[in-house]
Amino acid sequence: MTPRRGVFIVLEGPDKSGKSTQARLLAQALETRGRKVLHTREPGGTAVAEAVRRVLLDPALTVDPLTELFLYEASRAQHTREKLMPALADGQVVVSERYTLSTDVYQGLARGLGLSLTRALSRYATGGLRPDLTVVIDVPDAEFSRRDRARAHDRLEREPAQFRSRVRAGYRRLARAPRTVLLDGRRAQDDLHQDILSRALRLAR
């Protein structure tokens, strides 16, 4: 693995939890304070990974759960080696929307493939790279409909309510892990942002 000098922060949560907004606010706040920041996302972040993302989220496709898992890990392998490791070696603060915890929750638990499989494949895909902090933004299932917008849903957003319930339960279960914190996503946007920023600044000194 490339030697790391930077800080790796991941924002996680169910669809419509606000993680993209909070990742953007965090990246902007850190840059304002003089930190060099890479704001990225999974799946995505590189040309190859973005191409895989389009396949994964295409609502016209039916994707087998195991195929889905391998596609996520292929995207992650490219993203980790092309973006994450070089940025961390350069001393940057990496702010990523989703990482391996998403795979554990969505494919391992909600799809039922099992954590032993998802974690083994993620270790290969990432070379063992782990976040310094994972922030899970928790929102009740009802928030999905309340926060919905008049736009077409991607493939995962079209999953039934039972799937979303399994996703939320999975996040709440796995958020007990070290270097992981569960925050209430119903809080005011700026209040939540300040909480996340204060945690990030303890690491990105």
C-alpha cells in the first residue's frame, strides 16, 4: 500500500440522508481553512469508475446481487489506486461519499450476501485502506419520501421500502464499529455540518 500522510473521511448513509450535501460542505470548510482536499464519491471518482456507476444505477437494467457486488468492487479498486492512495500520499484530506461500509450494508446485509464475502472482496479492492473517520448520517425511512424530488430514480432508489428498512438497520448495526459515528440526519443542516467539521478538524490538524 502507498504510504499515507493524509486523512481519510467517509460520509455514509441511506439514499436521501444528506451525505452529498454534508460532504460538499465539509470539503469547502476544510479548503477555507487551508487544507488540500479531494472530494470524491463511490461508485465513481475516475473515468473507469464513473462508467461502472452508470451501469450500476441504470434503472433499465436488472443486476444480479453478486454481479452488483463485483461491479462495486471493480469500481472501488480503480478509485482507490487512481485517486485515494495518491491523494493520501500527498497529504490531502480525502472526503468520500461512500466507501466499503456501503457495500457491507447494501450487498452484505440488505442483499443477503454476507459480511464475510463483502469484507474479503473489499480488502482486495482497497489493499486494506481504511478510513480515519466514517460518519453515518441516520434518517428514518419516511425521510426518503419526504425529501424526494421530482426526478427519475436510479436503480437503487427504486428498491421497495422493505429494502430501505434493511439498509437503515444495517447502518445502525455497523455504525458501532471503531472510528465510526452515527449522527441524526434530521438535525438542522448547519448544526450537523458543524458537528462533522469539528470531528474532521481533530484529525486534519
